[in-house]
Amino acid sequence: MYNKTKILGELLLIKSLLFLILPIFIFANSVSLQILGSGGPEFSQRASSSYLIWVDGKARALIDVGGGAFLRFTQSGAKIEDLKFIALTHLHIDHSADLPAFMKAGFFSKRVKPLPIIGTISRGDFPNISDYLQRLFGAKGAYAYMQDILTTQSDSFELKPIMFDQGFNSKNFGNITVGAVGVTHGKIPAIAYCINIGGKKIVFGGDTSASSNNLIKLAQGADYLVVHHAITQESGRFAKLLHATPKRIGEVARQANVKNLILSHRMKRTYGSEDKTLREIRENFKGNIVWAEDLLTIPIP
């Protein structure tokens, strides 16, 4: 004869265990970072800056779309239908030039839902993200023949500009939280992004001298911090107003307590200095360092 009290107790125990375990299955996404473009604004074998975040086998976030990103995106097997957003760190050509190519190809895709394009404010010669899209696709834009892409009556899908100011910002896109903050890149309005998925944190510093502490604050405890190795320690004053030196990269990574550091945006003036760069970074940062290569995919455990 069954002991009803014992059976009831076992059922309650199972229910309690399921309650504890179920969130793991709900939130334990498979996440990986893929480098689409590891180069800069020069003629080289590398595409310009561009990065993909994959979640459960689908490309969900695209950060920057420099020259060559369009081809690398195709080579990666990603689909524009799966993207939750495209985020631009700033509007230099080597970070944004392929956007029209993505939109034209998107016309021939199955995507119908709006596509958010995240960017920042205007300053000097640089428009804000909304005006930038108007200058590309608006009635008087360079590609005015596609102006419907800025409307709900688009023949393909609508582009939705989302503007972050230079302060700390955040916005949710389903299970992805995007954090952002302004960073110093000379006089150019630029922002760094923090992508958080189920507690996994990936930060894209973009082009910055890191002269302020904003990137350090944004990247606290990040699993991966992608920084741009565009100059050497001996580069000139103007270059240092735009980009972080190896020693400063090491300081940022240490103070932010990041687990892994990825060196991307590799410009020709840094070629051959890799060993020296590593020594200079390791004066401050002792964690794992990865050299970015086009199409390199890194699982985020």
C-alpha cells in the first residue's frame, strides 16, 4: 500500500527542484561573438569594423558595418531577418559605410518587421542617427529611390532610428539588454556598447582614446571587452586623441576587471608590434588576450 504522505512529499520535492532548475533552461542561452571585420580604414585583407552576437544559433545583434561587413555577414551564414538591431558606435566611414548595402539586400530577404538602427547625437560635421538615415534614404538623400524604407509603407521593412545621447543609456530588445555611454574619440560623437544576454556581458569600446572613465564603468566585470588596437605606444599626439595606447588599454581592462580582452581594428601601423603591444598591455592586465581575425567566432561560456 502506498504511503500517500510520502508520495506527496516526493512530488513537492520534485516541484521545488523544477522551480529551481527551470530558470536555468529559460535563461541559459548559447551565446557567441563573431568578428566580421578586424581592420580599419585602410586597404588590407581585413574588413573594417563589424561584429555579430549569435544567440542560440541566430545572429541577433550587429555592431558597426564598416567596409567589407556586408560580405563577411554573408560568409558567416547570418540572416538579416534574425537581427534585433544594428548599432553604430560612430559615423566614420570604416564603421558605417556598408549600411546601404545591407538595406538593399534586405529588400530581397524575408524580413518584414522594423529594424532598429541605434546611434548617437550630432556634433560638428556628424549628424545624429536619425538625420544620418535621412541623408542616406530620405527624399533628398543619396539613395532616395529607397525612401520608403523610412516609412511603415516600406516595400521591405522599416528602419527605426534609436538615438542614445552621450550619457549612460539602456534599452531592452527582448532578452538582450543594450547599455551605452559616450566615449572620447577626438571631437567625433562616439559611443561604446554593452550587450547583456542572460548575465553574459560583451562590451564594444569602439574607437576611443579612453581618456575618460566611461568605458571602465560600462565594462565592469565584462566577460569580453572588444577594444581597438589602432596605434602603438609611440604614435603621435593626434592619433592618441582618437585611439587608446596599449598601456591605456591594459589600464582600462584591469580597472574594469574584465575577464577577456579582444584586440581588433588592427591598423597597418601596428603590424609587427604585436609582441611589444602584449607586453605593454600586460603591465596592467594579466587576463586572457585574443587577437581579432575576420570571421573568428568566440563562444561565451
